[in-house]
Amino acid sequence: MDPTFTVRTDYTAVEIADPIENARFELYTASPVEPSPVPTDEFYFPVDSAIAVESSAVDVPKLANVLVRTQSGELVADNADHADRSLDHGAYVLELSTAPMKLYLSVESSLEVRHGEATVTVDFGDETVVGVGARSFHDRPAGTVTTTPDPVGTMDAVSLFGSALKTTSPERSFPTLRGHPPLVELGDEFDAPEGIARPDTGVRLELPADYRHVYPAASLAYYLGAEVVPADHPRLVTDAGFEYDLDGPRGYETTVGRVLRQTFLFDCVTRTEGYYDVDLHEREAVEPEVELDFAALYDRPLAERLDAYLSVPFESVADHVPDWSLTTDVMATPNNAEVLPFVAADLALVRCPSDPTGASVSPTPEPLGEFFRNDPDGDAVAESAVGANKATALFAPTALGDDFTRSTTDESGSAVTQGEIFNPEPVETVEHAWIGEGFPVGANKATVESYRRRVRQSAPDKTTIEIHVVCNDERMQAEGVVEEFYGPRELLQFDVSVHNELTTDELRDLLAQPADFLHYIGHVDGDGMRCPDGHLDARTLSEVNVKAFVLNACRSYAQGEALVEAGSYGGVVTLAEIANSVATDIGQTLARLLNCGFPLRVALAVVKDAIGPAYQYTTVGDGNLTLCQSESGCPLHLKIEQVCEDEFEANVRAYSSPGYELGSIYFPIIGQNSVHQLVSAADTSLRVTRSELDDYFEREVMPVNYEGNLYWTDELAGADL
């Protein structure tokens, strides 16, 4: 379903809604308008739907980055510096970069761009026809490739992943110009739908015909539009004669990952010579370190650029490569070939691990052992540190007193056995996913089916985000305040319902109803989720229509996995006994992060960063799922450190999320910053004053790390630091 346009009758505004992504944005007009549809081909960039209105000015909420081009695509203005500017009469296309969809204005007039405290006004002088075009970030595979269950058949399928690329220029480093690879299905013979064909890039990957070489190459083959063919030794080869050994000193998987990351970085830098001629932090950092002519490289074919890129030692640019979002461990079995299109679409670094080994998951993690004590009888409930004082840090060491855990039986009654839990090899990426058997500690347990639901989802038939908070133990009602954290957002509509002490039938019915999110607070054991009249075992459910969930109870992994198998997309679960007070803090923090647009996996990574890696919460299903769009487009996380009385070192991290995947750019509107950065950029810091921090805190709600504690921007002021 394409983005839709609605005129607001209560005030002069046009609301643009993307029903697939649950995203909304508003443009305010100088007077009431009557929109009329216009052809989408009137826009320089591709759009899904478009209208025309008449207005003398348009106000853009928030300090949006406005890129102004001529109708032929030449960039003539970029307001990243927030300086007011005027342009003579002409035909222009304006791109509004902070909208949660690709949004363009097309006008023929003079322009005056003015900046207020929280808005940008584009003034046309006189009443002018303004075209408004929108393109959803949502993307779907073009079809399904059937291939045989053997390594050579998988090579043939992976060779077609590049068919999804919308360009082979450096701009394919933008997520909206990559597209989703075709799906893969195992069958008796190879078959590809008409129209799915590999682009002529002149690049091939020659690999030994076994899964341990083919699977790790999926993302690289996709990004390079490369053909994958059998050979005795792994190497990258181009038609121009360039060769690159993929079995480097650090091993095959690491070398393949480095080639992908280095090529991607240089494409992001080189593309600044094209449509998006912006001041990019990564270009400023990389250009002095290498002898590459990016202006000349921009117009060269992909294979020739690749030759130049890989002439640079990885160590020369390693510090400037974006912090990669995801490592996915894929067990080297034939059926897992079907997960490769989703792994490649995420540009994940892929490893093929050996069989997992068992791990012992402690109910009382070492970093938190001194802060709570188990009380099996549950006589006392520790007061949550959250909300006691609006400037109080989450997860700061506090005396919590006696506590109880969120299970109803001892460990032996759990449906999760220690033999099924294992510790995967650590990763250097922000997120970690696992495709295979067992319960991975600290990694997202994903399945082919949960990924397929991602691309099969249809547009919702409602305009609100529906959330159910279920509290099945009155002693845990402190966590029920998560109701307050879901929903207080501009341009988004939430319907939050709180349910206490649901019976088994009531909980079963609730799970069967279509909803966006379930936040369960209560007890779980080997018999299921405890209700006043017994237990509801999710493994007995034939259908679940709640898209995502948090099961904030002890050892809830098996129940969460069953919810995904029955229809949910993904959720957050636990692998260990959890103390009630800690679970309360974590549950409230997850609620706030999800409400800020963080994907499940990333939200959990932020929580673990605050409390230490030992505490065993994890994700099941599609860990990239989001509850809603971030106010800035991509979720932001601020880390600050005081360097003197009135100065701080500030690092703004933009995380990858649906619609803002690797390759997206953002502009941190903080202090005196004057350059764009890549989403998931390597750490870059700015010096800011207390007053500049106050200005930034007011822009939107986001998590803040300060002196080892986690706060929120709506709870802080510079004077508190």
C-alpha cells in the first residue's frame, strides 16, 4: 500500500501516512488546502504517490535537513548548517531528510528557507502549486528462486541476489537503492522467475563448493552483484583481470567481512561526488589517509572501483568503517540456504559456527549479585529505582532490599534445559543473530519463517498502534507504569490497554486478536504463563496474532519461541531466573526504547550496555522489528562525558533500523556540528556546553549514558550533570 495524504481539518496541515511502516509526518501550510493527485513521474526521484496543493509557504516540523536541487538533480542548497538562505525563481526539488519516508516537494518559484527554534519554513512568496511526493522505505523481494539442496545450487541462487540492486553506482550504498534479494526455496531443480537476472558487474566470487564458503559470501555477493562459481580456492575476480585472495591471514570469514565493510565505506565516501554532495564526516576522516581520487572513481565501473578500493590496506581505514550492525551465525546445513536472502538484505557478516556447546546461565549474574537477593516466598518487593526521582539513573547501584524471582517453580521445572543453552562466539558488531538449533546466550534466535513474515506482512487495516500490557501478579504492578511509556509521541496514535490477572482463556483470546505488541509481566515456568486459574502454555496455541512481545518473566524463552512459531514476528525473552526489581527496571527501559523507535535487538543491546552483558535477556524471531518509527527517523543514543566545568564530550550514535539501514546518513543537530555522519558511524565526539546540551535534550526523548548510568533526555538538564 502506497503512502496516503490527508488534509487535517482542525488545523492547516497535510498528513502523510505510510500504513505499512506505521509512520506519519505532517507538513503545515499557510492556509487551508485542497490536494489533488498528480503523476509520480513528475518528480526527479522515484515516489510511490503524489499530490499537489497551493500554498505560499510550508512549515516542516523539527529542524529538518532540507536538500534543494534543480529539476535535473543538481544540488544547489543544503541547510545542514541551519543558516537561512534565499534562492532565485526556478524549478526546484526539495528533499526533507528527517521524514520517516522519502519525502519530496516540487515547486517552480523563488525560495526562502528560514529556521525557527524547532521548525523549518520554506516560503515561496506568493501562492504556488507545490507537488508533494512520498516513497515508503518498505521493500519486498521480486520473486522466489527455487534451487537444489546442494552447495552448487545455493551458489546459483546467491548469484541472483544482485538482481535486487537498483543501481551499481556508489549510490547503492543507500539502503533505498539496494532492494531485497529474491527469496530462496529448495526444490528438485533450479528455476528463477523471468526478470530476475544478475546485473553485469564483471565481478565473480570463486569459492570451494561447500556451505562453509558459500554462506559467509552471501552479503558480499549481493552487494557486488557478483556471480558465485565453484573453484578450488576462494578469491574475488573481475573481468578486467583483478584478483583478490579471500583466504587472508585472519581466515576466510573475516576476510570476506573486511572486503564488504571496506568496499561499502569507500562507496559511501565516493557517492558524495554524486547526487548527495554533502559534507560527510567519514570522507573528512578517510581522505587524508588514502591516495584515491574519489571524483574520478565515481564515474568508473563497479569492478574498477573495487580494484582501487582493495588496493588500500584494511588497517588504514579500519577506525573509520561504520560499526557494523549485525553478525549472523548460520549453521552450515542445506535448509539454511533459505535464510540467505534476509541475511544479505541486512548486509550481515556471516559465520558458519561449529556445533554449539552448553552453557550455565546463572540466575544471579555477577555484576548484580550485590544489588538483590532472591526470596522464594516473595514476601517483599523492592521499590524500583525508576521514577523515584526524575533525574535518578536507571541501573545505578541502589539498596534494593529483599526481592523475589518471577518463576513459580525451581529451575528443574523449566522447559529450557541447560544442555540446550549455549554461548556462541562473541561478535564485534552491535547485534548478533543465530540461525540453528539451541538457545544462544546474548544472540537473537531467528528462523526462516520469522524472516519470511517480515516480507509477507500486509498493510494494517487500522491507523493506531495497539499495545496490551498484561500484569498477572499484583506484586509486580510497579512495572505496570510502562503504560505511560508507550504512546506519548507526536504524529503517532497509540491505543494502550492494561489487563490485570487474566485467566488462561482471557490470555489465549488476547493473543489471538490482532495487535502490535504485548508486554507480559508475571510468572513463567515449565507449564507456561501463570494465570489465576492455572497456566497457559504457548506451545498449545495454533494461532497468535500479536506481532511482537516482551515476556518479562523467568526463563520465558520456550514460551516466546512458541509464540513466534504460532505467528508472532519476534520478541524479548529471558534464559534465567530474574529478580523482580531488576526485571521491573529492564521492562520499563525496554518500553521506553521501543517507544523511541529502537528495534528489538538494538533496544536489548542498549539495556545490556547499561547493566552489563551477564544478565540473560535475549530476542527470538525477527530481532529487527520495530514498534514505531523514531522521531529522528533513526533511533539515537547519546553518550556524554564531562571534560571541564562547562564542557562535555558528546557522542551521538544513530543505530540502524528499518528504513534507516547501513548507508543512511544523518545530521547530529548538537553544538557546533557542521557535518553529516553515516548511521552506525564509528565513535565521533563533539565538544558541547551545558546550554547546548539543554538545547539538544529538548529536541526529542532518547537514552543518555553519563558516568556509567542510563538517563533520558526528558529527565535531564545541563545543571544536573
